[in-house]
Amino acid sequence: MVTSRDLVGQQVRVEVPATIANLGAGYDCLGLAIDLSLRVELEVVAATPGRAVELDVVGEGAGEIPVGRGNRFLEALDAGLRERRIDRTGIGWRIRMANEIPLARGLGSSGAATIAGLLAATALTGPGDGSDRRSRDVLLDRATAIEGHPDNVAPALLGGFVAMLTPRSYRFDVPAQLAMVLFVPDLHLSTTRMRAILPESVPRADALSNLARVAVGVAGIASGDWTALARLTEDRLHEPYRAAVYPQLPVLVAAARSAGAIGACLAGGGSTIAAFTLGTPADAARIGNAMAAVAEAHKLSGNVRVVQARNEGARVLER
């Protein structure tokens, strides 16, 4: 049995991708991994009085990610060790994060940190590092319990395009020619707030519309027709309500579509807008420029990023 004393001196490195969840109509059940990542280097050290955690963050979240409560990586790490009945008495953490995922922008920063913490815990104590189906299922269940919903954590863990209904998930590789054009505003939107504004019930016609779009969208993608994103990214269950607190949302989506995007939608709970294209780099640039121009006209600052899907999920780099 692994004890806290056994862990001192051990090191582990993990990497987890960012995600785009919901994909329009697929609220809480669809997600896609993209090639922005969170890398965490963790070293177990003997705790010193008043200093159990040393945290160094490079990139997104530098100076913002807390050392204590609210640090989702640490919360998931602790949860993973508790699950394996590891006593943390006398040990501390030396952590270095290299983070490319903007915080509170709908790109799965919280989900990535959750997966990273759980993966680090299992890598330290073994077995079950996520390399086989059974351990992946266990990790996904734990991450969903922490996050409250699976649409970010599943693609972060598995990579690619993922459809899920806990405890089952199904993934597909994403073709290299599909690009995501992201407009990332300088606007933090709380997931809790963006969920709180959603109604308890919706009109039957809206529910049926989303059901049809998810069915056609996933069937199209499964058959290799990624133009199905055109239908899939049209939503009537959450984006219209979220536009009440994010009024630039519908005009940014419309601008991307008018510029030639297959489809466009709010990423997760926002504020990032994700547009999809199978075209050339020039096509992606045109879509990005269109969103940036509309954002400027509506006094919303931000930046455009063109990213690819990532078919490889979370992984242990070193242990």
C-alpha cells in the first residue's frame, strides 16, 4: 500500500487539452478537444510549516490561479488521493503550470485542471493512468462528479470529438483540415452565472429543434460529413438566453457565418465564439477578421486564434 512517505520525491508531468463544449445544440453532451493545452509538472515534497504548496504559473492565469481554495487542479489531486486512501499528512506540492487555456472563456480551463489533477494522482499511486478503457471510465466518472457535467472533461480526457451520456461516451477522430477560428474576448463569464440564467423549462418546439440538430449533426460527423456542423451549431436551448447577458454573442456568430464559416457557436458557457471551417488559411483569416470587426464595432476587445482539433487526449508525459 502506498503511503505519504512513499510519495516524497516523486515527480509526474501531465498534459491536458482545451475543449469546446456544447457545439451549439449539443448542450452538456457534446465536446471537442483542441490544440491548446495545460501542462503541469508536479513534485511531491516534505511539507514545511505554513507552506504546503509552491505554485508557479506561466502563461494564461499567471497571477490569477490561487494556491488554495478554488484551484481545481489541487482539488482534483486531493480527491484522487482520497479515493485511493492516501494520507496527505506531512507532504506538500511543488507545482509548475504552463497554461495555454484562457480562464473563464468557455474553453474548458476548469475541466482541463480537473483531469490534470486526477491523472496526476493516479500516476503517482498507480495503476490506472488512463491508458486503458476501464481506467479512462473511472477517471471520467470522477471528473464528472467534480465538474458536475461531462461535456468538457470527456473530450479533455479522450481527445477528438466526443458524444456522451454518463457513464457512456463515444469519440471520433477529427480530420486535420477542420480548423476552429476562435474569437476570445477580454471578458470573463462565470459558468455558474451562465447556467443560472437558463430557464427551468423551454418550449417544445425548441427542444425538438435541438434534438433533431444533435441527431443529424452527430450522424453526419460519424459518417465523415463535417459540414453537419452547419446544423449542429444552431441552438435554441441556451444561446438565446445567454445573449441576454452577452449581447454580442448573436452578432459575432452571424458575422462568422456570413464570412463563410460552416457554423459558429458559443464555446462552453462563453465568452469565446468558435467558428468552423474546412477551407484554406485565407478562409480562416477572413472569418477571424469578420468577428474581430464586429466585436470592435460593439466595443468588445479580444483576440483571434486559429486552432486545430486534437485527437490525442490527456496524457502522462513522465512519472
